[in-house]
Amino acid sequence: MEKSSGKKNTAVLISGRGSNLKSLIKYSTTKKSLIRIVLVISDNFGAKGLIYANKSKINNIVIRYSNRKSFEDRLLKVLNKNNVDLICLAGFMKILSGKFIKKFNKTILNIHPSLLPKYKGLNTHNRAIQNKDKYSGATVHIVNDKLDSGKIILQKKVKILKSDSGKSLEKKVLKIEHKIYPKAVIKLLASD
Ligand code: GAR
């Protein structure tokens, strides 16, 4: 029944602030959106993003992360129950296992605050500044069983100025993130 509109049932996973969730929600409410956000899932009770989910009347739950196995078992059940076709990781700070990725067996997207393959993992902005890079940026990629290594869907650069600090760079990159995540979703799904 859900499929009749052609929109993919999407779950967004968050751990904190949720500004990328907000940009995906905004996109999902446009007429031409290719996704319907059916569920927001957080591993953190205090995630601010849950407030946006509630405001937007999107079903949301917290799954406590006591260990990876129990978290992923519960996650898979919830995803299946809600007929989720696509997962968007949006500041979700836990690593999903290869086993989970295989079992879910549908696309999982992630947004990462660097020009991958540079600076996988954490602390990307300070590392780019320390290495005196001229550019940083953001990447949307498919999640596979290696950290921040799956196929790149979309990437956008931003110039690093001499005056930039980790904080100011983070702000600039975040602005780009909000633009490219919906665009990457469109790019991925428009070819479906
Ligand atoms: C974003 O910068 C996102 O790219 C990054 O966390 C931030 C979450 O912000 N994700 C990662 O570092 C994943 N490894 P948000 O909660 O406001 O969207």
C-alpha cells in the first residue's frame, strides 16, 4: 500500500543534534520528494533531533545501545515492521556491522564531513586544517562493511581559509551537508 506513491519508506538514524535530519525532513515534505520518512531512530535518549521528529509528527524511537548485537537485532525488527526500504544515517555515531548490512540488504546512506576517502572516522575538520588542506567538504556515500568506504554518491567542496578554525570549518561544511544529502537521495533514487 505504501509503495503506491512510489516514495521509498525511509528511516533516518541519528545520535545527536539532527540538523541533517531536519534537512531530510524538509526535503521529504516537498511534493516531488522520492522518500517518505516513516521512522527516526536514535541510540541516544537525549538526541535533539528527536524534537524535530516529534514536531514533524514522524514516528520515532530510541534503541538503547548496550551492545552491538542486541542493538542491531532490535533495529532490524523495527525496520522490517515499518517496511523500510532505505536508511539514511544522519550523524549516527555507531558503526553498523557487516552482518547487519547484509541482513538489511537494502541501501544504507551516510553523510560524512570530509572529502572521502580523506579523513575517515572522527575529528575530520581539525585534521584537514592541520594538514594545511586547501579544501574540505562533505560526502554522501553508500555504507558497506568498511568504515566510510562505500561508493560515493555525491561530494561537494568548500575552501579552507587561513583564518578557519575547526569550529568555523565545521559550520561551513554543515551548510553544504544540508544541501547535498537531499540531492544525493534524489541522485540515488531517480535512477531506480
Ligand atoms: C554531521 O557533520 C555529520 O556529517 C557527522 O556528524 C554531524 C551530525 O550533525 N557525521 C559523522 O561524523 C559520521 N561519522 P547533525 O546531527 O546536526 O546532522
